Amino acid sequence: MTAALSAQDLLTVQNRRYATKKFETTPIPAETWAALEASLVLTPSSFGLQPWKFLVVSDPAVRAKLKEASWGQAQVEEASHLVVFLAKDTLSAEDVQHFIARIAEVRGVAPESLAGYRDMMVGTLVTGPRAAHIQEWATRQVYIALGNFMTSAALLGVDTCPMEGLDPARYDEILGLAGTGYHTVCACPAGYRSGDDKYAALAKVRFPVEEIVVHR
């Protein structure tokens, strides 16, 4: 099977990527952004349940407020796009059934044929021991989406800056998330690096592969 990207090209992209601190005002083209939104939707998740939403904030007034709730980090306002990553507050049997219905719709099978899978998910996540930690579980899924988004963006030549340096409760308030069943986990501005962002030229600091990757 022919690789879509060479190993060297992948490493070149990964080495070019960094947490961009200063963005140009150049907008991301619509086609490129549509692909990045699709990459978010295509992110894998535990059981396939997708316990998240991705809020793309375009309103300049809202982004100005979010900047204040992000320790004044300019990327929130400057970047072409801003994605706020949200996780579900809870998971119910109805949520699981909604997913089962979607599987049946997409794959053309009877929902009843998925009863065993449904019951397993409910027994594990809704009524089982994981239910007490469902927000933590959902948050971990969101970070998979964040990583996938950043890598997808880098492959398309788009720069990003993952951000936990924000006040989640204040974000929730500004974005009107009360009663929606979702809460803020992190954010990620996306766009194109400024030519005078001093961090762009800094060498990556990583431990040697021999220290990190273990073969047994």
C-alpha cells in the first residue's frame, strides 16, 4: 500500500509545528477550514460515542471577552479561527440510544441488532463504575480531538496554539453554556504564524527517543 505521505514529510511537518504565539490576520481559506471541521468530526473516541462539541467562535466581541478570560493571550483575538472544545457533563442511556440510532442509520442495520452493544455501553458508562467519573472520561476524549485537530492543521500548513491557560467557568458564562449539557475544556486558535513570532525559530526541546520509547 502506498503511503499518502512519506515518513520524512511527516517529520518535517511535525518539526515545523509549534504552539504559535503570534498570528497574522490572514484568514484560513474556506475549503481548508471545512476540511479541518471535518477532521474534528472524524476524530476517534471511546466506543465511538463522541462526548463533545466544537464551538467555532467568530464574533469579535465574544472573542474579546474570551481573551480577557484567557490571561490576555492575544491569539484568541488575532488568529483566523478559534475553536473551543467542549465535553459533555453527563452521559445517559438516551445518549447511548442516540448513538445506536445513528449507527443504524449510517450502516443500514436494524437498531435491535445493536442491543448488545447498547447494553454494554450503558452498563459500563451509565450505570457502571465509570459513571462516577464520566466528566473525566469525556475530557480525555476531547484531548484526542484536540491532538487530531492540531496534526490535521499542521498537515494543511495551518498553525495552532492549544490553550489550557483560560478560565473554563468564565468561558462557560461568556458562551452561554449553562443548561446545554456541555462545559469548556480547552481552546485552540488556528491561523497562520506571524513572521516575527520569535517562538517559530526555536528548536524543539524533547527528550531523546531512547529515553521515551521503550521496546519490550
